[in-house]
Amino acid sequence: AQSVTQPDIHITVSEGASLELRCNYSYGATPYLFWYVQSPGQGLQLLLKYFSGDTLVQGIKGFEAEFKRSQSSFNLRKPSVHWSDAAEYFCAVDPYSSASKIIFGSGTRLSIRP
Amino acid sequence: GAVVSQHPSWVICKSGTSVKIECRSLDFQATTMFWYRQFPKQSLMLMATSNEGSKATYEQGVEKDKFLINHASLTLSTLTVTSAHPEDSSFYICSARGTSGGAWQFFGPGTRLTVL
């Protein structure tokens, strides 16, 4: 079945440490891929997207993500997290088929340890 | 950049009443709009897709008679929650795709609905 999976429900990292949030997808062809961040009670903010081309994508706030076709993954990384990065992170896909629409993963809650 | 607004940003209503939420694309024409629902500490679940001038397509398990969607113009879609009950309390987020197509969906800020 087509799906997008975020295996980590909650991750805690120390401020200044590196971060990697995992995302895997299961679609017949490579979909369009996105990472969004949501602070409590707020709307979504697009961090970055991958449509095609360079598999390492740079986003806002120092985030980057790498598309790996062989692993059907699109993991989000940041070399050094800040306390303000604490939020909910959603990986999302758009299959870009005839019924093109963005489908969200279950989300990963990021906590920052002082 | 493309901006999508929602109104109201939050609403409280009594059980049994109907609530209308507006979604507007402010600086572009949206041929397709999407409505998502997000329960506390959960992900966004797509409720329906609407194309301007045609009936909305609802996802499996979403009651079309309860969640009425109207996409009467290229800049406005409305979601009406009919006979709302406490279990309908949620965060409702719309998004819009422009006439240029592609995978560009722009999200609104969301509407918090609380049904007493």
C-alpha cells in the first residue's frame, strides 16, 4: 500500500547536537517529497522539498534532507539544533499521480535538552 | 510567495450547530483546494479535495453530508461542519494549488474548532 512512514514518534536531543529525523515512503514511482514543521497550536511551515535533481536538498533554518532512491528515504538533518527547533516535524509526499495531493506522515516530536 | 488565509482562526460553538470555515487564496487562483483535519498530537489527515466548480472528492471514512465543501470560485473554498458535536473538535487546515499545477500546495494557518 502507498504510505509515508516516520518511525520515530518522539526524539530528544541536546542543544548543539546533530539531528536526523527519518522518513520512508512506499510508492511505485518517486513522489514529490516535503518536510514541514509545526509549532504547538500553529500552522505548517515548509522546511524543504524535493522534486528532482540534486538529492541533497537545502532548506530553511539550517535544515537539509537527502533523498535516497535505493532506500526510499528522505531523512531530515541538522548539524546543530537550537532550543527553538523543538516542534513537530512532518514528512509528506505528493504522488503526483492523477489524484495529486499531499499525504502526511505521522510526525516526529522533537524535544531539545538544555 | 503565495498566501492562503483561513477565517475564523478559532471558533467555539454549541453542539448541534453548524460552523462555516473559509479558505482563501489571496494572491493566486486556486483550481484545487484541500481540507485537512488534525486532532491533538496527531498528524494531518486529508478530508477532501475540491476543484473549482465541481463537487468535492472525499477521502474514505469522511462523511460528505456532515462536512460540506463548496469551491465556488478560484479564490474561495468553504468547509461547513453541519450539526457539530464535541468529537468534531479539531484543527482544520486548508491548502490550495494554483492554476500552474505541479505539486505546489500552499497551506493556510488553520482553524481551531471547539464544540461544547
